[in-house]
Amino acid sequence: MHSLRKGQASVEFIVIVIAGLLLAAVAGFFLLSQKSTLSSRSEIDTAQLAVNDIAKAADDVLIQGPGSSRKVSVAVPESTDINNSGIEGKTIFLSLQGTRVFSKSKSLLSGVIPKEKGKQSVSVNARADYVFVGESKVSLDKYSFFVTMQQGSTANDSLVLKNESSEILTASVGKDWNSTSVFLEAAPISFSLGPLESRQV
């Protein structure tokens, strides 16, 4: 009788231990699941903040006019799929965890998003009719000019191209000019620029 009670107590103890372990396992799984969800939500929020900051910087330089630029510091989450992220029209977007977060600018955008993950400094530059996102290898002293001419006369104006990179660049000047009554010529048409070198066109 005494050994029967002992055996029953042992079985009850084992059942209590197993129930406690199961309860701990369920609680642990729930906590890990919650932590994973919170981490996932945090990365999506970080990505949204990054695209919002870049779009806002693009709007700011657009208002300031062609030639203005700004650097903005953003954090690109580790789970970002860089190959499926980018710029389309007025939208900049990051893809992560099966979700695409995006922000729209008031300006047409061109350029590239950061190719590295983590904390990044992104350059945003206003051009004549769009905003360029990313490091620009070439800068201009002006993005437009205005010339008044009388019929049969000629006029000259110039702009200066500067190589902002540490490598030699080859530049070619092209014309997109539809007027049949006014003729436009540029010189030089093509040239090389050394690191930080400038050339007047």
C-alpha cells in the first residue's frame, strides 16, 4: 500500500513536470513569435522612414531649383532585397519580407537607391526637370540659360561641367533641339575630364 502511494505520487510529479514543460514551450514559442513579429514590423517601419526621407529631400531641392543638392542620412534594413528595390517615375521603394514600402515625390526621380545595407548617406540633386538620387559623377554650374536674339543674329552662352569623381570620365554633348528657325551648335562635342577637372562647353 505504501509503495502504491509512492508510485502514484511519482506519476503525479512526472505529469506535473511534463505539463509545466509543455506550458513553458508554448509560452516560449509565443514570445519568440511576438519578438519576430516586432522585429519584422520595426524593419518595415525603418524602410518606410528611409523612403519618406529621400522623397522629402527630393521635394526640398525641387523647390530650391536646378543645381541645389542635399544629403540625407537613412537606414536600409538588413532584410531589404536591393535587387527588387529602386526608383520608378516619382516613386522610390524598398522591398523586404514580401512587402514593398514606397514614398512619392512631387518631382520626376532618376538615379539609384543605396546598394549597401545599414546606415547610408544619400545625395539628392535637383536638375532642370527632374531630381537625381545618388552620387553624381558630373556637376554643372547651371542647368538652363536664357538668350534673347534678333532675327539673323548669333549669340553664345556656356556651361561648365565638372568631374566630381576620382576617375577619368569621357563626356559627349548631345542635342535634343526641335526648332527649324533657330540652329544650335555645341563645342566641344566630346572630351575627357580628369579627376575633379572642369571644362567649359
